[in-house]
Amino acid sequence: MAAVPPVEPRVWRRLEGPAGAGFSLTWCCQDEGWTLDYPDAVQACPPLPTRFGRRAVFVASLVLATGLGASEALAASFPTLLVLRLLHGGTLAGALLALYLARLELCDPPHRLAFSVGAGLFSVAGTLLLPGLAVLVQDWRLLQGLGALMSGLLLLFWGFPALFPESPCWLLATGQVARARKILWHFAEASGVDPEDSSLEENSLVTELAMLSAGSPQPQYQSPLGLLRTQVTWRNGLILGFSSLVGEGIRASFRRSLAPQVPTFYLPYFLEAGLEAAALVFLLLTADRCGRRPVLLLGTMATGLASLLLLAGAQYLPGWTMLSLSVLGLLASRAVSALSSLFAAEVFPTVIRGAGLGLVLGAGFLGQAAGPLDALHGRRGFFLQHVVFASLAVLALLCVLLLPESRSRGLPQSLQDADRLRRSPLLRACPCQDHLPLLSPSDACWAGHTPEQH
């Protein structure tokens, strides 16, 4: 992470309020779009499932990805290449997951969606540039070597703690206050704020962190199995994993319906990349304005409707209608997958956010296996697979209604915080009665008297 540009001291503020037995403290830099929440009672805040943190996982994954990528370029047999590709994909998934979590935890609620969409657009740009790079290289071994070289250069750039620090939210959640204090001190100095200047606040940042570190609490870590003891969080994770599975798996049906209409080999590749960019822009324009749950509901509805229409009218609809429904289905399924990941990261608490988001993304990768399975069995199982995923899309539409709304909310820190995210009404209820008084105060006074009383 690059050094934070200087900002005016007035953008820093502290919020205090009751939070259980202690108080909660929030320091935020409005101009830069990041915020950090610090629980006072660190011992009461459950820890994260991993013992290594975001930065450690990211750096280790990049080191392994660089070595495995170079080994793939030198592989002498297909089984060896297959095993190396499997391990390489796992390490890259770990790096992307750690980067996603670190980015999300450094952003304040109004900027979380924008930064997530920006990262997704960079991924789309890489997807669009890959075929051109392959044409220039003309050799898969050399292309694989170039990929390993890029991973190594990325490791050299992001490997320095000053550029990519550990997430202070994770450090405070696990009781590592001393490390969090150093990182927060660096943030304050990079923003042009003197942490020791008590004139900015009644109590300086140093005093607050000293209170948190009182007693030298030992690091504490939480197992992902703690999710099973929650009342609401496990259900939210299950629903979002199911929607991610449907969004990724149903895409194979739309690709198969699109294939006869787009015979060119490279056109479907570029079309899907363009639709992914369009889906991200759509989320950027709607998810903050309308909310996460209504947009996810709309995307799931469009996905299921397009799938059902293709299933019912495959033999009767004209070619342009089939093409339009396939494009609509691909666009909606991309939006559902991207929003499910962001939604899951916002509803899972810090203590198990890595494990929870990993399970949701894993469900999406499991759904992607529908494409190779369809190609493996030919067109014999295509109709049954289409029926199954169309039915699952309708079921996911009903499940999304049970999700809470996470827009403009702070990230939950503990399992108890996540369980407080309850389902809210989908639409604002209209007032069912007129609250204006029917009688003026003087009339109301006289209305309470009977003629006998006068």
C-alpha cells in the first residue's frame, strides 16, 4: 500500500459510545476513504481463524505462486503440469483473498463498493490483455515464465511492510495491540497528523492505544467452527454461498445457448469480459443507492428469468432473442457473483471473515465446474443441467429475502456483532394512518366533557 497523501487534520475524528462493557473508538480519514474501528475490550473480541494475518498470507502466496509458475514453464510431462497448475491456482486464490480482505478493512463504508469495483475492473483489463500477450509471445512456456516474472515483481513491490501493512482491524481483533499501534502511528504521520498532539483531540491516539494495550493481552485466535454456534451468521453465509454457486454454475447454460449465435472463437471470450465490466459498473451505480439486498434480488431474478425463458423457448425463439437472453443472463450472473462476494465480506465478522469469504468463493469455484462437466458429457446432460440450475436460481431468489442489509454499515468485529445484523423490510413501509390530530387542542379539551358536567 502506498503512503497515504497528506490531508488536513480536521478530517480526523473520534467517536465514542457504549459498546458492551467498554467503549468503541473509530479513527477515520474522510478524504482518503479509509476507517479503522478499535474495540476497547480486546479480550472480549473473538479472533480470526488464521494465525498469520492478511499480509503474511498475501506475501507467502505470492512467493509460492512465483515458484510454481516458474516450475510450470519447465514441466516435462502433462501430469506434472496438471499438479503444478492445481497448486498454482490455490496459491493465487490465497493471495487474492488476502488482498480483498485487506482492502475491504481499510475502507470506510461509503468507499467499500468503489474500491471493490475498481479492483474488479483491473482484473477485467488483465483478462482483455492476455490474448494479445499470448499472440505476441507465441509460446506457452514463455508466457508462463512471464506470468511468474510478474508475480515476482509484484512481490518485490508489495513485499515491504510500509507499502502493504497488516490490517489493523485483524491485529486488534487478535489482541496484537503493539503491532497495530505501529501501523496506526504510520498512518497518522503519513496523513500529516501528529499522534502526540493532544490539541486535536481531548485524548491523543497514543493514550487510546495505551489503554487498549494495558495488561499486555496475549494474541487470541478463533476457529472457523465458531460459525456453527451463531444464530444468524451461518445462515447468511449459507445463502450467499448458494447464490455464488448458482451465479457461477448457471453461466455454462448461457454460454451453451450463446455458442450457436456467436461462432467466432475469441468473440465469446471478449464478450464475457465486457459483460463482467458492465456488471461491475452496474453494481457501482446501484448497490450503494438501492442497497445490497435489492440489487442481489434483482440480479438473481434476471438470471432465473433469462434461464427459464431459454429453457422454455429454445426451439421457438428467434436467434436474436436467444442472443439477447443469453447476454442478459451472463450479465446478471456476473453481477450476482460479484455482489455475493462483497456482501459476504460485509456480513461476516472480522474474526472469521477470511474463512467465511473463502467458503463463499469456494462455492463459486465449485459452480464453475459445471462448464467442464457439460463439455465432458456432451449435449446429453445439457438439458438436465439447465433445468437444475434454473430451479436453483428460483430457490436462491427466495433465500435472498432472508439476508440483512449491509449498506453504509461498519464491518462487524465479533460473532455477536454479526448476529445483530437482522433482516430489515425490503421496502420502506408507508404510514398506515394519519398522525395529525383530528381535533385542535381546545376542541379535544371540550370533547372530554359531557353536557351534564356543564
